[in-house]
Amino acid sequence: MNQEEQLPNSNRRVSLSILVPVYNERYLVAESLARLDVLERDQTFSRIGMIVVDDGSVDGTSAVLDAFAASRGDNGRVAWKFLRHDKNAGKGAAVRTALEHATCEISIIHDADLEYDPADISRIFESLHPTRRRRGIRVTVRRS
């Protein structure tokens, strides 16, 4: 006989890793990373790890990232990590490198070319998190 039990609602905050693969984005990367500051105000996340991987850029992106890194630090809740591949290995390799350094419960990819709006990360999480839904659905676990 199958037994259903409702998962308990929780207001527990979760930790979030933002994985940012970068390749030849010297004109956009600083603005793209600065836009991630919107997440610092979001109390949904207990901790945020920003992991930026320069995938062997040859257009001056690494200098832009160095300057950006110098302007950032760990504020206790938000930590930045900057990594670099010696040679371009592709977006997948950059994401894998970032994942190797991710220490949070949830990981999300944020492209460095301004394609995504970082504010959407909070909205996406809110729509997925069952305790934060305005219109809820019942989450169940079936055990046989």
C-alpha cells in the first residue's frame, strides 16, 4: 500500500552558488558581475558563492576581472572566487571548473554577457520553493 506524507513547510534559507563562465567579454563582464549585487539584498539565501571562471580569454577580460576582484571581498554572506583556465576549453569546462569549487546547496549558471537578469534568480527560486508560493501545490513523498 502506498503511503503519502506531506513534506513539512520550512522557512529555512538555502545557500546559492552562482557559476559565471567568462570568455572574451571585456566590455560586458564588469557590468554583468556588478548586476549580481541585487542578490545581496535577497534574504532567501543564507550564503552566496560567486564563482567566476575566465576560460582563457585573450581580449583583456582577465585584466577587467582582476580589477573587479580587487574591488570585492567576502562580506560574510557573499564570497567571490575568481579562477582562470590557461587555454580556452569551452563553456562546459568553465562550468565544470566552477562546480568543482561550488560549496552551496544550489548552483545556478549566470552568463557574463548580460543575457540574464540576476533579479530573475530570486524570482525563479521563489516560484520553485514550496513555502514561498502564493498559490501552492501539495508536495508529497510516496513510500511503498
